Amino acid sequence: MTSTLYYAPGACSLASHIVLEEAGASFETVRLDLAKGDQRAASYLAVNERGRVPALVEDSWILTENTAILRHVARAHPQAGLWPEDLREQAAADEWLCWLSTNHHPAYAHIRRAERYTADESAHDGIRARGLDTYGDLCTMTEVRLSNGGWAVGGRYGVVDPYLLLFWAWGRGPACRFDMAGRFPAWTAHARAMAERPAVRTVFAREGLDLPA
Ligand SMILES: N[C@@H](CCC(=O)N[C@@H](CS)C(=O)NCC(=O)O)C(=O)O
């Protein structure tokens, strides 16, 4: 089977990219430049009519939505141990994935894509500022949940951890510029532990990103 991941450097597709690498999957990548509008090219809309990354194509089967891809790749490669065996740990993994995708991601979109929320340009700064506050509050809640240290679910590395790294990286990045180590030390310890993993190093190098330091 040939798999292809469509991704954009530093976008939410980073999590799917890491999980594919961690799973030991055989896959190719196609890089999109969102700033140039590659996601709206007809050739990409034929893959994902929503014009968003990530998209995973296995043979001619197409799967979109980050959390669906994360679950699918983790379950399809059980030897990698990315999806928990225990039923409650599976539920806890789902809880994390749902919470991050329905809270952190949209809050960040308010910072980066204010124009999606109103056509009134005079309101964009207010939307960005509110998004930044909301993202900061969500980061604080994440910090509390990680304060016992270690990996997100069941004390073992798994599918949630790369998704957490994505939102940590967005907090560090130019849209937020949060002092991640100062404000969120437990989450930063988690990000630094992620940076030790060969799969994470490979993917960060491929996407041209700086590892958590
Ligand atoms: N619900 C989708 C959202 C995907 C999404 O918004 N991806 C962003 C990058 S993080 C994107 O492709 N944006 C392109 C655009 O807005 O034009 C998921 O979680 O996979």
C-alpha cells in the first residue's frame, strides 16, 4: 500500500506527520504552501474539497481531519503501541483529541484567521486579541492536566502526545509568542521529551521547524 500525506510545514498536519513516522508507516509526503494558496489549487481540492491539510491518501482512499488520521494510523499500526489497549485509556485518548481539536485549534484560528469570523475588518484586531486570551487560557488548562509529568495517557507515549506538541509549538510561534517554559513548565518538559524522539526529529527536519529547546 502506498500512503501519501499532504501537509504544510508547522500546520496542524504536523501531528499526523509525526504519528505516521512513529508508526513506522511507509508513506510519502506532499508539501503545500498555505501562504501561496496551494490548498485551493484544483489538484488539491480533488484530494480534499475543503482545501485544508492534513489529508492522507492510501491507494485511492482519502482520509481527512487530523484526529481521524491520528486514530486511523495509530490503530492500523498496533505494533507501535500508539493507541492504548485499555478501554478507559482509549476513552482518555479520545477525550484529549476531541478537546484539543474543538478548543485549541479554533482558538488559534481566531488569532491567525480573524477574517473567517467577520467580514468587518475593523473587528479583526479584537477577534485576534480574544483568540490570544482564549488560547492562553487553554494552554493553562493543558498545563494543569500535564502537571503530573510524563505522557498524556496511561504513562505511555501515544497518539495524543504529537498532537499536544503541535499546540505547544503554536504557543511558542510568531502568532502567540508565549513564554512557554515560564508559563507552562510541565508542557514544556513534555515538548522537550518529544524533541528527543527520533521520529519527531525527522519530521521537524523535514518540515524545517526548530525543535523545542
Ligand atoms: N478540522 C480540520 C482543520 C484543518 C485545518 O484547518 N487546517 C489548516 C492548517 S492548520 C489549513 O489547512 N488551513 C488552510 C486554509 O485555511 O486555507 C482538521 O482538524 O484536520
